[in-house]
Amino acid sequence: MNYISTRGQMAPIGFQDAVMTGLAPDGGLLLPEQLPNVTEKLDAWSKLSYPELAFEVIRLFATDIPADDLQKLVNDSYAAFDHPEVAPSVAVGEFEILELFHGPTLAFKDVALQFLGNLFEYILEKRGGRLNILGATSGDTGSAAIHGVRGKPAINIFIMHPEGRTSPLQEKQMTSVLDDNVFNLAVDGTFDDCQNIMKTTFGDVGFKTEHSLGSVNSVNWARVLAQTVYYFYAAFKALEKTGAKTVQFSVPTGNFGDILAGYLAQRMGLPISKLILATNENDILSRFFNSGTYGMADVVSTISPSMDIQVASNFERYLYYKAGQDASKLVALMDGFKENGSLSIELNESGAVDDLFVAGRGDTAATMATIKKYHDQCGYVLDPHTAVGVYVAEQFKSADAPTICLATAHPAKFTQAIIDAIGKGVHHPTLDALADVETRCDAIANDVDAVKEYLVGHI
Ligand SMILES: *Cc1c(COP(=O)(O)O)cnc(C)c1O
């Protein structure tokens, strides 16, 4: 399987190169040349364990990794999870809650980043050389990425977070990792600033090549790929349990990485009737799916900080499919967006952007009320991100298709919001253990050159 750029200016490359490249040299995002149709395989796949299924899905895309090696990579990645099913579904009220937080940092990003860390190590062992990862995080990506590569000898990791804008616990999960190959940078700015610094640095192709920079942000194809697996896994469970023909997924969305994986699973043949896109007050994506216009607004801080994003880095991949896989159309849309801070696409006959998607937003009050409601009525505590998804899902329930709500973080990661909602906190031993540990972090200006200088000085 070869990979191309959404912007059309890159010769096709193999899977391992795609993983190492992150963002394409032409500024686009990588996608497989074609998506396999897996309709015929679904029956057999529905009987597999999580690691077995992950192997079957990923092997279709990672054709340049021998099967035995890939199986080992997958097994190692999911052995780090504390639940035998890796991604169990729990019935809560009328929904199936898909718990994606059983990895080392208690957020869904571990599902992809445990795998990506092992994959980087594998590729570097084969090829030689080193990798310097530069990433930007609004909270969960950073700690999951750090835990994915800590202590790996051929890798350094530099993670920028917006100073004071991630939860104190999220920050601790990053800064408490003291391995020599881990560098935390607190940037004086927002998450979008961090993301811009990252994109600009990667855009300097000479610098990127000279210093072997790699990416762990959700632009990395391997992350999207690893995330498609739990859509299959959870859909099989829900279909078997209910006897329904299709399922719906509700996805609390920030950078559009998670829901993009669901979109690709659907395009590959998984019977998903609706993808419910849920945002907090940072609602550029829910506005887009309701109006056809993707227009920037200012970022506001919320109690679901991992969704406090305006420009969604993975949206370009979706737009590429919307543009009929025509790179020149996509480039025109992106250029227009760069110029005007907004782009519009035509609505279809039913007045929608896409019949597969519905979208809504849950603000802070709705998030809090939803956490309280499910705690009081079902005895289940939703984290604030998951609560946004559940709140929006309530508006789109279907009699014909079970609704699976992605639970993207463990509630103990966001204690203060939980205390505010239900009057008491929840605990998790992994987080309790962080109370008095030593931390390490460097403050840095909101400036590309300052970050580049830091990199050069520490590589
Ligand atoms: C990253 C994250 C999200 C958003 O996922 P995207 O792939 O950026 O859309 C939602 N919830 C939690 C807890 C996250 O960490």
C-alpha cells in the first residue's frame, strides 16, 4: 500500500516512510492511495480479540512490515493496557460507552501512541539513525506520546504545551517523566500557537531533514490507522448484542483525528449509519457540518481542554475526500481558507454537508449537567470530553441503530470539573501516584526561532 499527499505534489511512498514523514513535504497530509473494501472480511473479524483485529486491520495498510513483526508490535502495544479487552464497551443508560482510556495515560490517545512509539523504534532499528519528535499538545497527546517513547534509545521527544492551559494533572503526567530523552516545553501561548510553531518548523524542510524531525501529532497516518480498529471492534459488539444492521458513533471532537478514523472505517465498509460529531464551545467543526462553512473563531478555554481547538489538523483529510480526491480542488479550498480564515462547500440536495454526519455542540453548562445526570441516574461518571459527546448524542438517538459514545478519557484526569458537577472527585491509582513526584519542564517564548534554537541545543 502506497501513500499520497492530499496536496498532490509528492510521489507515492510506502507505509514505513509515511510513518516517518508525518506531514508531507508539500504541506499536505498523507492518505493511502486507495482504501481497501473489507465488507467480505467483517464476519470473520467480528470474532477476533482486540490485538488480533488490530493486526488484521493494520496489515492491510502496513504492507512493508512482515506479518510476524507486525503481530509483535501490535501485541506489545496493547499489552500496556489495564483491561483484557483493551477497549471494552459498557451499557450506560441508552448508550454503549466505548471506554478508550485503559492505556498508561488514561486517554484514548494511548491506543494510537503506544503503537506509534513501538513502530518508530522498529523502523529505526531496521534503518538505523535517530528520530527527534516535535509535538504540540492541548493536554492528552503530549503525555500519551511521551509514554509511548520514553526510554527508547534512538528517539528524543520534545513536547510543547500551552503554559497554564492544560489541566494540572495532564501537565504532571508529562513533566513527571524524567527519562533523558523527554523534553517538556511550556509555551507562552495557546494550543493553536503551539501547533503553528510545529507546522512552521516542519514546513522548513531543510531544518526538518537536517535534524531528523518526526511528528506524533494526529497528522501522523499511523495514529489515524490505529484508531480505526476500535470502531470495528465496538461496532461488532453492539451489532451482536442488539441484532441491528448498523451503528452510530458519537465522537467528542477537537482535531478531527478520532472521528476521521470512524469515517475511514465507514468508507472501508463498516456499517455506520451516522457519525455524530460533538464539540464544546470551540465549534468550528459543528458549525461546518451544519452550514457548509468552515470559519475560524477565537479559541476559548473550557472544561474539555483537549477539544479547545479551532483549526482541526485532520480536517484536510476529510476535505480531500469531499473534493472528490482531487488535490487541485483541495489546494484551492485550503488556499482560500488561509487567505480568508474561512471556506465553504456546497450542500447536497438534503441540505447537508454529508448525510453520514450530524453535529452539535455542548457548552460548559450542558457538559456539567450531563455528567451529573449520568452519575445520578446510572452511577457512571463521564469525563467532560465524553460528556460533550453523550450530550450531543442524546439529540440524535435512533430506533434502528445502537449509539456508541466514545469515552475518550478517564474522569479522574479532570477532577475539578467532576467535583464541580457531582460534588465529589473520582480517583485512579495511576494519577494518585503523581501527587509528590519530581517534575521537569522548560518555559519558552511563543516563537518559532526560540523553539528551533532549543531543539538544536538539546539534540
Ligand atoms: C484528543 C482528545 C479529544 C479530541 O480528539 P481529536 O482526535 O483531536 O478530535 C477528545 N477527548 C479527549 C480526552 C482527547 O484527549
